[in-house]
Amino acid sequence: MALESEKLILIIEDEADLSKLLEFHLQHHGYETLVARDGMAGLNEAVQRTPDLIILDLMLPKIHGLEVCRLLRNSPAIRQVPILILSALHTTATKIRGLDMGADDYMTKPFEFAELLSRVNALLRRRGSESSVQWN
Ligand code: CA
């Protein structure tokens, strides 16, 4: 599936073990991956590479994930990129804030990769159907 293998997912996550695990599984399912270890690096990579989807941790060095989310949504080039927040913060208030800041989905840690993959695929499908009339 050439189309799927071209999709780039930016993982903004400071926990090395978790980002490696995410990369391993996402690459296994045909995605290209890129990791940023703090909020500032994440913003830079997002602007430079324009990924197809962003997986965003909240408790990040330098810039908090909620602020990263807000800044991404204010950037014209990446406003349309789906953002999936993946955080240990599990209160309803935090989830609402994340979605209010422009995130498309919110998952709490610990998580099962199968569910994350399913949500990633759904977000990319939704985005694909908005930007194209082709059914692929
Ligand atoms: Ca973190």
C-alpha cells in the first residue's frame, strides 16, 4: 500500500521507551515516523515536515503539550493536521481542555496499541475524505 507507507506521523513524546515502542509498531503498520522529545522540538518538526498526523504527549519539557496544541492550531500550514493527545493526565477537565485547544482525539496512558492504531487510522481516513474525493 504505497499511499499508506507515505504517511508521516510525528510523535512528540519525551519518554524514550514509549516513543521507541510507538515507532516500532507504527512502522510495522507502514507508517513513517519522526520523534520530537520536547514541545519546542515538536513545533519545529511539525512546521518543517508537515506530518500527516501528530501524536502529542502533554507533560513535555520546554513547552506543555496543551500550548503546543494551541500553537499548532494557529499555524496555517498545519492547522488541518490531526492531533491525537496521548497523556497520563486522565481527568475530564484536561481532556476537555485538550479538545478545546484543537486536538482531534484524546487517549490516556496506559493504552493498548491496537486501539491507538485504530484511532490513528480513523483520523487519517477522515482527513483523507475531506481533502479528496477518491476512495482509497
Ligand atoms: Ca511526558
